[in-house]
Amino acid sequence: MADIICVIGNKGGTGKTTLSHMLCQGMGLVGKRSVCVLTDTYREPLDPQGRRYLTADARTRESLAKVVDKIRSLKAWLGIIDGGGNRSEMDRKLYGLADLVLLPFRDSHEDIRTVIRDLETFPRAYAVPMQWPSNAWQKEAAEKTVAEYLAPYRDRILEPVNTLSASKLLLQKQLPAALPTPLANACRGMAHQVLDLLQISIEEDFVDQEGASSHLAAPLAGNKIAPASITA
């Protein structure tokens, strides 16, 4: 069965969608098959062309159930569900069906206060520092704030995703022909962290997803949920 990873959190603007697509792109770069699932009704589906993962439109309760069931039926796949912000009921639902839950937060006291509440509400979840400062003194200040306020949860905080202006490229309707190397490296790093948590090994020899796009899409090709949004 596939593993389901849910990216949730009560506060909007913390980087849930960015993290979801970075994680999926990273999975493709290390040879894992993944599907990025859209649930936020305020966003539109992105063109899957050129991505190293599939996309699924699950913006209704019925389509979400069908997409999850479909992904679960696929061996060795990963479904990454972008939960969207300010939807407590949806967060609880996704938490209940997830194998792994991620709570992105940014370097602000408001984000940290919110992620503390979410870590208490979802005891199996891990927090992910997003758009983390790379400037030396800003980074030191951010780490000091985390050490002060998140010390009780330090074993549930993953390595930060540093600020990358290029990460917005993954959220464009159509993906550019090439992505910057720093972005690819950040995506790989995030994928490695998540695979370690799920205790999934990375094979040294794998079929590149670009070259295998036709057979990777086959299990989803007959999907009745939203044919235009689940493509290879």
C-alpha cells in the first residue's frame, strides 16, 4: 500500500503548498513515485507536465475519498496531501488518515505560537521550519527563538528548508523547462528526511520518472475522479 503524507496546520501562509510540491519533486528526484493532492478550494490545479510527480484534484469531500482510496491501492507510491490553511475540521480528518503529518511554520512568533498548538493537537505530527533565514545573524536569532519556545518538541522538528525564491517556480501553473540546482537539492533533502521518518529506503539503481512517465501514470489513468487533473 502507498503511504499518505499530509501537510496541514491551522495558520495560512506557512508554506504548506510549497512544501507539498517540493516534497513531491524531491521524491521524483530520488526515484520515488508520488502524487501531490490538492484540497484547497482557493487554489487551482497545476499543469503536471514536466514535473517528477503526478497531480490530483481533490477539492471536494467525495473526490478526496476516491483519490485517497486510489493512491492506497498503488504499491510503493506516496500520496502528499496539501491540506490548506484555516480548516481545523479538514486538518483533523487528514490527520486521521495520514501515515505521516507535517506542520510547516515560518520564522515568526505568530507561526510558532500556532505550531505549538498544532503539535499539541496532533501528537504524531512533525514541524518543518519553512523559508528559514540563511543570513548568519537572522538564522541565529531564529534558532534562538525555536530553542526558547519549541524546546519541549525538539525531537519533532525537522531540518529547516532555507529561504529559496526559486521555490515559487514549483507553484506556477506550468513548470519551467529547468529548475535551479539549489531548489533541486532542497527538494531532495526534504524527501530524504521524510523517507527516513517512514523508514523507506532509497534504491541506488532506479528508473528515472521522466523516462517512465507512461507506466507510472497507468494505475491512475482509469481514475473516474477528475480525469483532467490526474495525469502523467
